[in-house]
Amino acid sequence: MTETWTAGTAGILRLPSGRLIRGRGLRHPLPAGPEPAFAVYLLGKRPPEVPWEAAWLRWPDFRLPSSPAEARTVLGEAWERAATERVEIACAGGRGRTGTALACLAILDGVPAARAVQYVRHHYDPHAVETPWQKRYARRFTA
């Protein structure tokens, strides 16, 4: 077991349960501070190796996950682990795919699906979830 993130740090989303998850864009340098214990990378191609445990969801830019079933499993694991570990969700820019995945985690945490995108935009990034189909995907995601 590791510690979780520090609340109030840039890029950290606090879910209603108190779980803290870091969202970020891989185009940007790794933020200062502790490394994640587990990360989920949402990319169209395999991400580079990292020194922490990571899962890759094939998720092309501006699109949806290639396997919704795998996305549900991996995001469920990320949500579970965020209770006691530093979990990071990241795509290239840190907004569209990352925001969509964070909205799904918010749903797993009890936020109503109809309000999950609004929750992430308010608590993480006002530009999160970039496309209508990403917004629809989050709205239809079930806990």
C-alpha cells in the first residue's frame, strides 16, 4: 500500500468518496512530487515503459476506447486502487480521453451519469471531455 495524492495539487480530482486521482497530459513533463503507483494510459498506440505499474487502454485521440468491456474493467481497477494508492489517468493532452475516463470514475464513485461530465469540468478541467461522443460515452457508462 502506498499513500494517495495530496488534495489541492494541480491535476488532482477529488471524487465524492474522497479518492484522489491525478489526470494529466503525457505531452507535458511529469509533475514534481511522488510518482503514481498505478497508471492508466489512454492512447492509440502502446505508451513508453514507466517505472510504475501501468495499464494501456487502446483509445485513439478524439475517439472512444477500442474495447468498452476492457475499459470498464481497467477503470474499475483504477477506482478501487485509488482508495489507497496514487492512481494516474493520462492521455496525450490530458483533457478529452482523460476527462472522459475521470467522468467514468466519478460515476463509479456515485456521481449520477447525467452529471459526471459537469462534475469533472468543475473539479478537474473546464475543457475536459472534448467531443459529443465522449460526453455520450460517459453518460451511458454504468457503475
